[in-house]
Amino acid sequence: MENPVIDLQGLTKCYGPLRAVDNLNLAIGKGEIFGLLGPNGAGKTTAILMMLGLTEPTSGKAMVCGMNATTNPIPVKRKVGYMPDSVGFYDNMSAIENLVYTGKLNGIQATEANKRATELMNAIGLGDAMHKKTSVFSRGMKQRLGLAEVLIKRPEVIILDEPTLGIDPAGVREFLALIRQLSCEQGLTVLLSSHHLHQVQQVCDRFGIFAAGKMQLEGNLETLSKNLFAEDPYSVNIILRNQFPEPWEHAAELLSIHGARKLDIHENVATIACSSDITPDIVRFFVTKGLDVTGVHQKEFGLDEIYQKYFDNN
């Protein structure tokens, strides 16, 4: 990748004999949303702290916006917004007062800070609540306000560590849609760390499975699926009007079709695992046998299946 915004090279962090992050190499381009996935304790937060210059690597380096985060932490912090899994505000201040205060701490003049804060409150959908004290805000509202707090200094990169923790499903959808919108409109580069796979799949361009301090797999959905389901990357469900007889006399003949590898039948649904996309051949086979096909569904492997498959294999 040419001129990545985040470029981690052999990044390693040891605490005594424990290698919390082990030789991490990762490049993220401008405007990309990257999902860093892994169980709790995998080392995701430690890697993020090194990107922010908040802890020094044992070896390797973290380059962010062309700068070394260890030797130039202050310039990096000016260009990077970080939102931890739990955000806090001054409860005796209103939402907009909290934002303006954060703006001033980042060296923004009062008039400009007020202008940006008002724009952001409207952008995150809290315009009607900007003068309410944050003590009455729900968890979802606080997460939105936390995002505005990250954005007020107009960063080039935002790093979100478990940003949807504790938010209801509707709030999660709205929050992730907001992330996607901001990334598209402002060209923001986003690193999203989470173990909520379905949520990450909705918004990210690429993903990395991070476990035991190492990047185990990296790529988009298609790449990860092909890596983990190399033998049977395609799966087709055929739904019939009536239930299959037991035993089904045409099972062996179906599996003789080139590319068909495995057949599972449950009531009126046949699932065929395939080494290539032979869906038309399978449908023709069922029709020629005089069976009433009422549905055909080609399964796409999502992050849940990919994640589970990886840990099943390891």
C-alpha cells in the first residue's frame, strides 16, 4: 500500500516474558475503515496505545500520518482522535459546554470552538439536547457525544475502542451509520476495535483477526472467506415444496456433479458444499428430477462464520 496513514512495522510490546503484541505489521489507507477483531485480552488495546504514543514498543515502530508515534507523540495526538470504550464527561456541564471545553484544551479559540461544537451536535443527532447536562444522557447519547469530542479537533484518523459497548441495537445501527457517513464525507481513516463481529461487518472495509498478540488473518470478507473455506468456499441451499424422502435416491448422483463435495438434508432443505460456484448446475439437477424447487440461496460466509472457523481450526 502506497503512503498508508497507519503503518505498523514489527510492532512488539513485552511485559516481562509476556508478549502482549507480537511483531504486528499493518497498513491502513486514507479513508479506510479497518476492523480490529479479537477476544478480550488479545492485545488490541495495547497496540492502540502504542499507535497513540501512550506506551513505548519493545521493538518495531508505529507510523501514524507519516510520524513516529513513539518519538513524536504530541504531533500524532494532534492528528488522531481516540475514543476509549468508556467515555466520561463533566456531569455538571451541558453537552455543548463539554465539547467547547475540549476544543479549548486542543488550542481552538472560543468562538471557533462554539461554532464547531454546534455543528457537531447537529451532525451526531443531538442538536436538541446540546444544552442538557450530560448527567441525564443515556449510554448511547454519551457515545455519540464522545464521537463529537473526538472530531472537534478535526483529526485525520480516529481510533474507536469498543465504541458500541452497552448501546441498544437501534443505537448501534445509528452509531455505525454515522461512522460510515463521516468517513465518506471527510475522508477520515478509522480503526475500529471490537469483538462484536456483526456490528463490525456492517461498517468496515477490511478486517484483521487479532489473537494472542498476533495478527492471525487480514483482508476483506472475500479474502478471509477464501483463506478459511478454501476447500468448500461456496454453499448452496435448495428449498423444496415437500420434504425429502429418506433415504434420498439421487444423493450420490448429485455429488457426482463436478465441484459438489458434501450434501446435508434437513426436512425440505438440501445444503450442498461446493469447491466452485455450480449453483446453475445444481438447480438444473433438481428440476430434471421433477422436484418442486421453491427457493435457492447461495450462502455467503460472514464474519461470525469466519471468526468461528478460525478458532475451530486453532
